[in-house]
Amino acid sequence: MRFRTVLLLSGTLATLLLPVVLQLAWRAGRFEVFDGRQEFKVANVFAGVVAAGFLLAACAALQFALRRIGDVTLWRALCLAIGAAWFAALPLNGYAGDMATWLKFAHHPFIMASEPLGRWTHWIAYQFLALPGVASGQAALALASVCSGTFATWAVLHWGPRALPHTPIVVLLAALWLHPFALFFHAYPETTHLSYALLLAALLAGIHHLKSTPDRPPWIPGGLFAIAVFGHGAACFATGAQAFLIGRWYWLNRKQRPLTRVVLLCVQPFVLLAMTILVCKLAAAVDPVMFVVGNIDGGQDGTPWIAFSQSGKSILQYVFLEPRYVREITGLILISGLGLAMLPWAFSRPNPATGFLASALAGLLLLTFFWNADLGIMIDLDLLSFFALPLGLLVLASADDAQLASRTRVMLILAPSAMHFAAVTSGLLRMPFVG
């Protein structure tokens, strides 16, 4: 009992001090992820270990709070507060995506057809900050990213215990907060963060649907997929998972021949984005400033896919397996895809969610390996790292087995996240793979 009391008090203290410690660790190690000019610093390793240690201590406090606090709402509020503090107090510096563009247009409500809702999160955050008179482009971009991370924390709290019932909720939270895709919730100045959070919610809801009500039409996962696609069109590549749900549901109800609902379910993920593009076409005729095509047609050079031979069309064109392509794809995989090493183990333990998550993973790997990123693979890291979501959940679903010892399960779940966090914060991935 004494040990538990000490652990509870230390975890509570860690929770209260988390923002302060993260700020000190950030200043000591600087956490400049993509600055290839800065040399490796031991301080980064120390800062990363200290920050992760305090986060895990906070998770331990949450575990005891879960047992002691009868009010679930209060406990969830604690989790959301810790998640928001983690993302807000540990901004990852360095050049991130097309930051200069988004800073310039944060105050403008123009329509970015390839990522409408993701773009509008900047504008909404800017308007919110304008109320107390503290609006700035950088603050708006940071607030939008942190809010998406907080929503992702809520999604894990809401669907995690239903989708993965054998895994403690605090372990799921720790896996989220240290996972590769969580990088884009740390005040990351891009437009993909909301789609990451919504896609996480859609995949968790889909796993829950498969395990609980596979004979019912998957309207809820489909709705979440629709908002994720509305946030950023790249999420379209994950909708193979919705097709899997629809096919499974149709097979179970094939005697009733529900063809009308099948068509509606197939169209559902794309409705919001398609309607936005239609509105864009009409708005462009009135005010061209309000409509920006984005990357739908291939971006700056109009080439959406990488080339398979030297075409000479554009200096922005990647060629498959050329040295630059191999170097940058390797860097991306080391940052976002360390869990790929666990895929053989995950597929050796099939479960109801394996086909569902594998369908999303296959589509998103297609995006990662063959989409021609105009800004560069490493600069467009957020665009090409969506595969980390189904990959992480595939490992989680395979480890969510009552026959596995609890310690083994926790280690399997946290291993990819811990490797990622250690690699990014240490700075080992900066020098060879950037530029």
C-alpha cells in the first residue's frame, strides 16, 4: 500500500509538472527534427528520456485515478488535459511542411479543394485567437494542431476500450502520445493533423464495429471516414477499410440484397469532399481568390505520381529507385514506419480487424511509395505518413489478446512508439536523410 501511495503521489506530481518539464527539456535539447545542419546533441537524448519518463509517470497516475475516481467524466477530463499539455508544451521545431504558405494565409477563409477542412482549422483557430486580440498565424497553426491531438486523445478514450478491450486504456494513451503520427499534433504547422485524428477515430470505430455489430451497416465508421477525407483528400487512400466493412456487412446480409444501402455506403466517404469541389467550381467563377485546387491534379508540375524512368519533364519529378528517392523514402520509413518490422508477427496472429486494417494500410502505402511529393518526401512527411495509423493499430489489435501475458502485451504495444520517440528526439534521423 505504501508503494502504491508513493507511486500515485509521484505520478500526480509528474502530471502537474509535465508542462514545465517539457519546456525545460525542449530548451535543453531543442528537438529540432528536420534541421539537417545541426549536429547530433547528447542533450536531445536526455531531454527525450526525461520528457517520456514524465509522460509515463503521468500515465501511471491516470491508472490509479481510473481505479479511485468514480466519476468517468472527471477522469477523461484529466486524460484530455495531459494530452493537450503534452502536445502544446513540446513543439517540435525545424522546417515543417509548407509552413510559410500556411502562415501567410492563416487569416483567409479561402477553399483549398484538396484539404478544405484541414485548411479551415487554421482560419477557425485564427478567428478564435482574434477574440482576445492575440491572433497570429503561428499561434493559429499551433492551436489547430494541438486541438486535433486532443480530439485524438478523446477518440482513444471513447473507442479504445471497445475496440481493444484487453489492453489497459492508459497503455493505449501512452501508445498514442508516443506514436509516430502523434508528431503532427505537436504544434505541427500543416493541414493534415485533423485527418490523422479523424482517421484514427474511424479505424477504432471500424474495429469496434467488426467485433460487436458486423451485421449492421457501418454508417458511423463511414461518417468518420467522410470527415477525414474532407479534412485532407489523402485520406481517400484509406477508404479500402470502409470497403472491407461494406463487403463484410453485405456478405452477412446477402439474402436481403441491400443494394441501395451498399451504394450509399460506398459514396458516403467522398460526399463532403465532392460537394466542396463542386462549390469551389461555382465560387471560382465569382471570386477566383476563394478557390485553390491544391494537389488534386498533381500540384505544381501537374504530375501526381512518381516516374518509372527519366522523363525530364520537371525537376520536381521523383524517379522510382533513384538515389534521391531511396534516400528520402528510407528516412521517412525510419521516422514513421518502424512498426513495419512487426508486420510478420502481426499477420501471424490474425483477428477480426486484420483484413480491415490491412486494407487501409495497403492503400496508404501506395500513397507513400508512389505519390510525387512536390515539396519533397521529407518536407511532405505529414502527407506520406498516414500509413503509420493502420500500421500501429494492426500491431495493437494483434497484441490485444487475453492469452498474452500483460507485460508482454504492453511491451509489444509500446515498442514501436518508444523506438520512434527515441529516434526522433535523439536527432539521429536528421543528417543523412534530409534534403
